[in-house]
Amino acid sequence: MILALSRASLQNHVSFSVDLVHRDSIKSPLHNPSHTLDDKIHAAIRRSRSRAHYLQHAIASGQNVTPSSYDSNVTASPFEYLMTIKVGTPSRSIVVVADTGSDLIWTNCKPCQKCYKQNAPLFDPRSSSTYLDLSCNSNFCSDFPSDCENKQCHYSAQYGDGSTSSGTLAQETFIFDTSDGRTVGIRNIAFGCAHQSQGLFQPNMAGIVGLGGGSISLVSQLGSSVGKRFSYCLVPYSATKVSSKLSFGSNALFSDPKAQSTNLISGLSDTYYTISLSKITIGGLDIEASFNDIIIDSGTTLTLLYSETVDQIVAQLEEVIPLPKVNDPDLQLCYNVSDVQGRNVVFPDITYTFGTATVTLGSRNSFVTLNGKVCLAMSGSEPSADGSVIQIVGNIAQQDFHVGYDLGKRKVYFAPSDCTKL
């Protein structure tokens, strides 16, 4: 049975959780069994750099991430997590990117004159009894970069590599199969019905669900119906048979006494969840942050910090880790662990002070294990032309943490958790 609810009629009584699937998981349609763990990690590292470049240019140009247009070697698919949703009445199931770094929800629709090759059937708005084109007078049309044609609101999103998605802004019923076996439908969700989409989009994905802080994101549209709360708990890469969880409403509430909280701050864009970083502590040594704004992003694998801050972190780690260093093409600091059997080698905790939250990351949140070596899961970020530096708390740092957002109170919570048991 489907619980179908209208956004306008709800008041704080919808709670549900859905599965988030990492793109390299055996549950993912993008899973490639021929790729080794090393292959997957190095590919994720390169996507991290592309995504950081992408976000930095979007911020520097004063645009939200989705409709950005700039000249760089950024790919259109630097994403990490997927989710399955159902759209329309009768509903059609599609696999989409779940992205905390963007706002727009969109999927390919019939007729799709110039679309990338998509494996799943295209959504046909003419076959859905709940589909409605948005007028030019709608709030969403005025809030999002768009134009009008025949009294319909049209959007156009252009990515840095030339990939594009464009079509009609509309409203539709979105249905979520929850982790506990229920089915929750939410009416009147605004989304982009794409009639053109070209470039480097993956054929196994049918669009994007934006989970950012902008007014057109899924989280913002659900708003008071979920108490303006959502959270996720990301399982480690090694947990290949268990999915991560994305939760809304009371399912995202925190009762864990170990939870640390801090305020969300106004960043350079409403899309990004930004907090303040004051210092990093390793072995009792405090490293003061030169730049304070840092974005929490599930779609970036590595943690990115100002390059001079990373250099100080590396210098301190070199002082306390008694292992021979080894080179890696993608990572700054790696150690040879191929000959450490029987030795008690401890990689130190790294503690971040985010405003009023003190978050201590163990070795598996700060380092990645590759073939015969252990590497720092961190990369340096250089200032852009305007002097700004993009800093990101990546998803390795967030694994096995319940990360919650209360957008009403403007707070973010971090609680150490075993995400495989949620």
C-alpha cells in the first residue's frame, strides 16, 4: 500500500529511510567486477579532484552547482551515491544520483530529441495522471534560472565539459520504497523533465536528485513535512553487501549522547552545507585553519583542505608514523606496509574542531589502504583567482558517522555509528 501525501498538507509527520548505494557496490548498476579495490579508489580520487574543481568554479562564478558553465576538464559524473525512486502515476522506477552538492531534481522524459543513451525506459509525462507543467508564475520558476515559452517554465543546465540537461520544470508524484518495507509517495515535487541531455552522463543513471540547501532541492521541498531534517549514514567501502541509509523526518533525529553538533553557516552558495573549521589536532599538536569555511559533501571521496594546511598535517604525520614512505600517483603521503606483519604500527587519530563540534577521526576515516601501502585520504586545495579556497569534508571521513542536518535550527550533527546496523 502506498502512503500518498501532498507537500502542502503535511506538518511534521513523515519519516522514512531509503537505501543509498555506492557506485562501486555490487548492488550498483555501475559495478564492474573486473576493477580491483585499487582501481576503484584511484578512480574515486580522480573524481574527487574533478568535483572539487567543478564546485570551486561554480562558487567563483556565483552560480549554483547544477547550471554552471565554465571551461575546464571536469566530467559530468563526479558522483558517488545512487538511489532508486519511482516517478508518476502509474509510477516508473529509475536509478538516480543522490547529490548533496546540487539542488535540481531531473530525469529524462519523452520526447527526448537529443538525449544520451539511457538504459532505462524514458519517463513519459503524457502517461502520468499526476504530471503538471509549472507555469512561469510559479515560485520554483522564479527561484531557479529558467525562461518561459508558451507560458511554460523551461530550465537549462550546462556542465563544465559541455554536457547539458534541459527541458520543462514540472510537478509530479515521487514514490520512495523505504528501508523498512513501506512505500511513501509525495505529491507535487518540482523537477526538471529533460527533453535534451547530452554529454558524459552514465547510461545506467536516469537523472539526479539534488539534496542541497537550495529552494528547489528535494530536502527543501519536503520542508516542514519532514521537520526540515534529514541524515545519512555511509557504510565503509569494505561493506559491499550492506547499503548506506538516507533518512528524513524523525528517522534523522539524534539521541546518541556521543553526537557533536555545530551551526551551519552562510557560505558562498545556498546549495552547499557549510560549517566553520577552526583547527586540526594530531598527537596534541594544533594546526590552525588558514581558511574556515568547509563544505560537507557526500559526493567527494577525499577530504580537501588548503594546500598549506595539508602540508602541515603531512609534516606532523611524518613525525609520528615510523614507516618508510612510498610514492603514489594520486596521493601526497603514503607508507609502505607490505613488511609490517607482527609490528604494532598505529596510525594516529585526526581531530577536527568544527565550531562547537569536536570530531575525532580514526585511521579508517583518515587513511585508505591500497596494495601494500596506506595513504592519507586528503588532498590540497589551491586558491582560485579570487583568492577563495574550497575545502570539503569528504565521504571517507564521514563513513560510519551518522551525519544529520536540522535545517530549521541550522545545525549539523556528527555521531559515530556502525552504519551497517542501521
